[in-house]
Amino acid sequence: MATDGSTSAIERARTILANTYRDRDIPWTVREDPAQSGEQLAGYQQLANVVILVSFPIAGCSLAVSVAGGLRDRKRPFSLLRLTGTQLGVLRRVVLLESAVPRLVVAVVAIGMGFLAAQLFVQAQFRYSIRPPGIQYYAIVLAGLVASPAVIASTMPLLRRITGPESARND
């Protein structure tokens, strides 16, 4: 709706449109539109960063429980391997590789799918294309990927404990 640009004309037009189209959002001016879209996009970016940061401790705990459960399930085979002379370091590398490699592949796929879903959402809702994320995003993701082997390594004392000679006999 065209006006002369004065505040009173804009507010009259806004009131008429709001009363005429009650099921729609309150209309905004051409000048307000880019600012509103920018604020909304900044809010979505901040929400995405919060979701990533909150999911890291949950993922770390899940990873630790998963690795510990896998060790517990293979307590007897690992103990027998140790009795036959397999070094503890070899078993540690096996556990690290079988835990870390699939997680890295899943992380890459999840990041790709996240970007695809974000692009489709932003394109459909705002007719806008996403830009590559800033250095902050890459730093957060890299920190998570670096922390993953550390979480796995934190379960390694359990491997020594469950692969002693008494574990092979008692099961």
C-alpha cells in the first residue's frame, strides 16, 4: 500500500490492513522488511549455535555409555585375546577406530543434511539462500570432533579392568 511516507500515514495504512486481514501478520514497510528479516535470521543463527553447544555434552555422554557398553558386551573375547598375547594397546586402537571412524562419517553426513535442510527451510520460508557459516561454526564442530576421541579414551581404563585373566575364567 503506497503512502506519502509520514508516520501518521504509515500507521493509518497499517491499521487498515491489520483490520482488513486479521489472519495475517501486522504489515511492515519496505524499510522495516530487511531489518526484520535480518533480526529473524540472526535469531535462527544464534538458536543453531545454542543447539550445537547443548548437544555436545549429551552426545559425549551417549558416546561414553556406548563405548562402555560395547566393552562390557565383549568382555570375554577381549579377555581371551589378552590371554593369547594381544597387547592392550592393540585392543585400545581397535576400540578407538571402531568408535571414532563411524562417528566421523556420521558427523559429515549429518552436517551435510543439516545444511540441506536449512537451505530448503530458508528458501521456502524467506526466499533466501544460506551463506557458508562463519569461523565460529567450524570452531565449534572441530572442538566436538576433537573431543570425541578424548571421550572414547576416557573409557580405556575400563578395558584394562575387564580384560584381566579373571574375566576370561569367570564368564
